[in-house]
Amino acid sequence: MSSEVDAGQERLTVAVLAGGRSSEHDVSLSSGDAVRAGLLAAGHDVIWVEIGRDGAWRSEGERLSVTPAAGLLGADVAFPVLHGPFGEDGTVQGLLETLEVPFVGAGVAASAVCLDKVLFKQLMSANGIPQVDHLGVLEDRWSRAREEVLGEVAALGLPVFVKPAHQGSSVGIVKVTSGDQLADALDGAFSHDRLAIVEATAGGIEVECSVLGCLRSEREEGAGEAFASQPGQIVLAGDWYDFEAKYSPGGMDLRVPAPISTGAVERVRELALEAFVLSGCEGLARVDFFADGERVLVNELNTMPGFTPTSVYAKLIEASGIGYTDLVDRLCRLALERRAAQRAFLY
């Protein structure tokens, strides 16, 4: 894949959306700052749009008011660097569609499916994708049938991980090592979400793989819809990959290439592309796995992973030959190509 921005390409005005209502607000601001710097380095103009914890959109300190079909501040394309609910779940993507603004990343349906950990796993299961054993639990059922739920969870063995189904960055996740901790862990998950997921412990090592869409010119030359990076291993300083491990200095390290067999590498890349296509993703995604010998299990897919130059997604793409500046430029070009293709259809 080409790693150079064509100096003759059109200079774009890009609206970078960051912040948001979710608990990942500050993470999103860090990602957005990095994207802004990368776009400026690529020669583009940037409009900063910050979404407050109250949900209000502001640019240059002024609260925004938007009108359907009227665009967004004259931007050619929007880059929604938003993580978690109210940003990575299809809500903002739907608004941008209504405004008729091309935008980076997955569309409405794929964003909604992939942020819902239970729905994503159901989709993967329906297509034969190997996964970690798991159980989805609705809060209403938990309140009515606690003992029945606890019995089903017990079949997964211990330890298990209890998670809110619609959160990212390990928000609200608890590792349960004894049965008497499980009820409190589920109650805690339901403080974040009406749907929780309980996942069995998987053997092996944690491996992540970045997926990046291919430009039309590359597809015309024989490339596929997307490219999967070399996998990297998540090496933890602590016991498991919690919020602190992800965002505290020294909490984790990324080993590229991952120390797995050639066969396992190819299986990771194959499954990453399958998950990307099956879920309807576009532009980018990071797919997380457990690899144990030749056995590879899909864990989850992130449609807008952490996006600083030192984040796992960007580091894996860089290891595959595409630098950060070229990456953010390419994603904007992909968004514009998608909009052009959409406008060719009859509605």
C-alpha cells in the first residue's frame, strides 16, 4: 500500500469531532488533538468541534446549531474521533448523514452493531466466527431470575469478565475470580448499561490487528476492500487489560510482530478482515483476539479505537508501512469516495 500523500491532491477542510457524552470524553479529546495535528501536517485545514459532556456541540467557543442537508461549518468531510456511547454507536453518524457530510469510519448500522458487544458476537456466531464463550444478560432478566442467571454464568467457569455491553476502553469491566463476587459485578455493570456480557477466560495471549480500507485506485489494481496489519501482542504490566493498563504510562506494551506462528498470524489477519466485512465496517477498525497456539478467537471489534500516534491502531498501521499523517489523510479520502459511491445510487 502507498504510504505517501499525493501533493497534488485537493486540500480539504476537515471538521474534527471530539469529546462526547461518554466516560471516554477525555480519551476522545486526546485522540482528536492527534488527528488535528496529523491533518494539519498533511496540508489540510481543520475545524475543531468539541462535544461537551452535556452533549452540546461547540466550535470556537460558540454553541452550534445544525440544519439538515446544510452541511457542517463548510467542511468537506468530518472526522468523528468519538469513543463509546453517543458517538461510536451510530448516533453521530446518523446526524452526519442527515447533514449530508461525508465522514470517516463506519456508518450507522455497523457502528451500532459493533458497540453492542452482545449483538456483535451474535452476528459473528451466525457466520461461524470462533469466539470466546460468553453470555448476554438483560437487567430486567437479572432482576427477575438472578439464580437462573448465576447458574448459566457458572457454566462458563471462573474467572470470568463482566462488562457493560455498550462501553469501550474497559469502562465498568470487572474480573470475577469467585462466585460470591458475581452478583456485585453484574449490579455494577448495570449501573452503566441495561445489557451486560459475561465472558469466559480465554487461553493464550492478547493480540490486536488493525484494518484499513483500500482506496478505489488500489481496488482497481486488485486489492481487496481492506488491508489487515501485522498483528501485535498486548503485553501487560498488571493482571489484565483494564482502563489503567490502556491509558496509564507503563500499563501495557505492544510487541510487533506478535510472537505467534505464521499460521496464527494469517488466521488473525483473515478473521480481522472477515469481521470487518461481516459487520459492514468501512474505513478502519481494530479487531481484538486471543491466540493460543494455532487456535485464534475473536474477542471484539472497535470501529473508532484510540487514535493517537502511540495508540495500538496507529502503531500497527505504521508497522505495516503507513505513517500517521498518511493514515488520517487516507481515511478522509476513503470517506469522500464512499459519499461519491452513495450518490450514484437511486433513492
